Amino acid sequence: MWGPSEFSARGSLVGYDATPLLAKIDGKRTLFMIGQYDEARLETVRNFVSLTAGAELAVVPGGSHGSVLERPVETEGLLRGWLARKDAK
């Protein structure tokens, strides 16, 4: 659907834009998590956060797109901290 590789969009998803759907997500229950060296650019994800009212952003230090495997302790710490804040409300 994307194309022959992740670097060239030529499949059926070329031109698809789902960003308008972000406004429909319950941002109070949404965490965008990326790695410090992620393929997803920080400015792109910050834009997604801004389009999702109440959402939060966490950046895994030293991680890339596979942060959950590369930096499991840091990833889990960020996620547990976010969940604890949500559970406290």
C-alpha cells in the first residue's frame, strides 16, 4: 500500500492524509511516543499533538523508531509515568 520501500510512496496510500481525523481522538487518553533519533520527525509529531486536543508527547532518549526494543527501560519509564498521571486523575 505504501510502495516498494518505506522511502518511496507509490502505492495506494500516496496522497492519503488522515490528519483531520486527529481532532476526533480523545487526546486526554493519547500519548505520542517517538525516539530521539526516530524516522518520524519531531516537528511532525508535535504537529500531530497540536491537532489532538489534550494529547501528550514523550521522546525516548537515545531511541530511534524501534525504541521499545532498543531502549526498553526508558520507554517503559515514560509510559508508566504517563499512565500513573492518568490514573491519578
